[in-house]
Amino acid sequence: MGLKVIALGTGVCSNCYMSCEYDRRPLGFLLDIDGTLLLLDCAEGTRHQLQKVGYDYGYVQHVAISHAHPDHAALPQFLQAKSCRRIFNDDHNEFGVCTVYMPEKLVEGFDAVWRWHVPENEGKYWAEFTPRFVPMSEASAVGIAPGVELKSYPVYHAFGRHPSVAYRVETPYGVVAYSGDTAKCPGLIEAARDADLFICEQSFRIGFQDKAKYGHLTPFEVGEVCQEANAQHVRLVHYIGLDAESDVIAEIRRGGYNGDVKRAVDFDVWTLDQ
Ligand SMILES: [Zn+2]
């Protein structure tokens, strides 16, 4: 009994630079809450990463997408794989179940994306596989299992023009928060408030000035956010890796956060239990 979180993708939108110590896939995190499986983001390769850690993506029933950038949301590929998994194993009714959570505008737009991929099917799926889409509007809260709530908080990303949310998963074993992609903003701090585990993006390098207001976090801003939110344990993801980890941590301290923080790499496992 407990909550296990597995980092399936901690990387960025390009393959890792040669100078990087690790090869890291784009974003995806598995939460296993007493057997309820929830993915936070689902990028290219997430289902293959799942397989490497002994999970069958066919049993993933909940997928929460922070925003639709391709390094976070290879959703057509995942849904096709789920559907085909059911065709190849038609005695497994569980494989036909999948609920996708994402910002309301992205739900509205996904029908066109699916039709682009599968024009022959008039927007339908296959083999009794019909994913359910749940729009996450401002401060939505959805129960996904007994005692488990998924909450979304609008955040600022991509000039504020891309519908984006941070997630907060409240469970009997503790709270996991995930930034998605975002600048420092009130929604992010609310999502991470007193979180036991905060999976936080750090896309911008030390000292970067976001003059264009694109919307990511520098290490200094990570420090400010984590201090304001009082996050307990912080794991950095979505970092390019060209700054030394010790320098990044020093910047986070300068931003005001003195708690437990380190960089995550793919296949890190974190557990919460009581
Ligand atoms: Zn993004």
C-alpha cells in the first residue's frame, strides 16, 4: 500500500546534448496509487519507458496532460497503442478504458487532431475503445479513485497563449504536484502548496532573462516558488543540463528555498506512504 512515482521522462524537446550525462526522454511520470495508474503527461516513448519498469500501458486508465506541446503530449500515439492493445488482447476489458484530462480548449481541439491522424474513421476509435475526455478548467478537481483527487491550476506558458495547467494529486499517502511548463505564477504556487513531492520544471538556464515572456522557470525562480509554496521535496525536470547541478542548486538556495532539492533523471522512483 502506498504511492509510487516513477520518472519516465525528465528531458526536453530535443535529444540530449552530447555533453549531458544522461539520455533523457521527454516528459512523463507514472503515479501508482494502490494500483490506480495515472500518467502526468505522456510524451513520445512514455509507454516504452513504462514497459522498461515493468508496467503494461494497457492498464493505464488515467492520463493528465499539462499542455499540448509535443514533448508533453504524444496523445494520438498513446491512444492508438491502447486501442491496438485491446484488439490484440480482446479478453482484457481493462485495456478499453482510458480517461484523458486536459485543459478545456485542448479537449475541444483534439477531435481535429484525431481526424488528421485517422481520416478513414470519421473521428471514431476502434474495437470498443472510446477514451473519455475530461476538461480541466480553472481549479478543477476530479476524483479518480477512493481518496484520490486530481486538481488542475492554470499556469502561464508560451506567451500566455497556450492553455496550460499544473497538477496536484492529493492521496491518502500525501500530495504530489507537477508544474507542467510554466513561468512563476500564482497557479503554480497553489498547485505546489505544502506538497510532499513537487516535480518542477527548470527549462531556463541560470541567469536567463525571459524578456519575451515565453514562460519557463530559471533555477532562481524555482527557489522562489518552492519557498513560497513550502514544497517539502523538490525534483527538477525538463532541464537542458548545460549548467552544473551544484550551480543550479546554489541558485535555488539564492532564490530562498532551503529544502530537499535535486535533479531527477529517467527511472528515478519516489515513494510516499503512511
Ligand atoms: Zn511547453
